[in-house]
Amino acid sequence: MPTYNTINDIHPFLKKNTTSVSSQLSGYQHGLLGIVLETQIYNNVIDKDFIEFLNPGTVSTILATSTEPYISEMVRNHQEQVRE
């Protein structure tokens, strides 16, 4: 079971790793640092809100009557949401 000390020891590594990821969620400047910092601390340090990533889930149900262009558009939109 993790203790305060083990979590505290690894926290600097988590911060370093999350800042190394390029993400538009923080304006491409601080990576995903908002994932490991409390909201209030992040906002005080960065002076900008971190927009949390929402997983779009699986592609919507594709009906048998769906046309190929409609299916392609659904898949493209989903891939774009996952990429963001």
C-alpha cells in the first residue's frame, strides 16, 4: 500500500513526465501538468486554467442503413476527438 512518503518521492517524476507531453489542453506550454497538480495549485503556478481531457469513448453505433460517407465522417470525428 502506498504511503505518503512513497507518493511524495515519485511526485517530482510525475510532474516532469507530464510536462514533457505536448498538449493543447494547456496551450502547448505545460504539457499535462494539470493531471498531477491540484487545480488551485496549477492555477496559481500557471495562471491559466487546465482543461481536463474527456475521453470520447467508442465510436457511436453504426447502423446498417448508414452510408459510407456518413460512417467515414463519424470515424474521422472520433479520431479527431481522441487526438485532442
